[in-house]
Amino acid sequence: MKTVIISLNSIDKVKSFVNDISKFNFDFDLVSGRYVIDAKSIMGIFSLDLSKPIELNVHAENENLDAVMEKLKPYLIEE
């Protein structure tokens, strides 16, 4: 599992994020405070406070992680 911090601060960003990660067959969880939701659920994402950065847990094996990280680049927050 890999954890990254992302920003989904617009409706268009949420739509493209869900489209991008839905192509992968493993789980993605968004963590905001005490809430953990399925990152492939648009309704779930809109239940979170999107004005703040959100933690994304990627449940992928090493060989798939590079492809996932490439897709996530537009949403990542550099720390």
C-alpha cells in the first residue's frame, strides 16, 4: 500500500480523478479525518471537505504502482 496526499478542489477534477482510477482493478481509499471512503465513488468524494488536501491510500502491488502514480500526477500535492 502507498499513501499520497491529493487535492480534488473542483468538480471537473473529481470527475477526471474517478475516471482515471476506475481503470485499475485494485482498491483506493480516501481518508479525511475519521472518514474513509471508496475513492471510486463520486458521491462519496462529494461527502468530504474538498477544500483541504485528502489522503489517498493505494492498495496496489509494486509492479502496478508506477502506472498508478503516473495517472495520479495531476492530483498530487508536492510536499
